Amino acid sequence: MLKQILEDILKIDDILFVVKNQGAVSEIKNNFLPIRQKDNWITIGDDKGPCHMHINADNISKARFVIEEKTERTSYSVMFFDKNDERVLAAFFTKMYDENKKLNQKRKSLFDNLFKKYGEQETIVVNQLFTE
């Protein structure tokens, strides 16, 4: 299921993938990146291109649809977590507001449609290895 969610996210324009840990942050714009899986590794991007990422699917236990209220706007994302509930990867929906800080309903509907496709559950299990 993890690869399917990532494929669906990659079909949407203006997504920013963020990989973050204590020592570094990597941000990658989707720009229609290819996706493939070999064994437990999912690769997003072209190995020969300027950037790509490898995701160990065995280490991702759940995806969470996040709507975060901020001072002047609301942030929309899908975040992926390991078995310790540590964020491994996030896919942020960008260009959600116009120059007047008005929410772009067309962009919001892309998030809403993805949420509906996956059963309108805030958190979904994407790796059965971690279910209790």
C-alpha cells in the first residue's frame, strides 16, 4: 500500500517531499518523478538525475493525513512514520494559497480526494509487519 500512496501523491503537481532528521533536511519537489520498487526499497526519482530518494518500505508503518492550523494559513500534508512513531518522510501540498492568502479550493480538493481514496482515516497502516 505504501508504494500506491506514493504513486498517487506523485501524480499531483506541486508536492514537496521532506526527509528530515536531527542533522539534515532534504527537500525534493515532485516534478513528476518516476517511482519504482525492488524488494523492500522504493526509489523516487532518477538515479542518474540530480536527486532521488530511497525509502525502505519495511521501516514505514503508517501514513497520516495532516491538516495543521498555522497563524496565517493551514498546512496540508501526508506524513509517513516508522514503528516508533518517528516521521521518516512528509509530502507537503504546496501552492495552497493565492497572493491574497485565500485558500485555493482546487488544490484543497486534491488533498481531500486523496484522503477519501484511502478511506477518510487520519492514520492508515501501510505495512502489516507493524500491526498489533
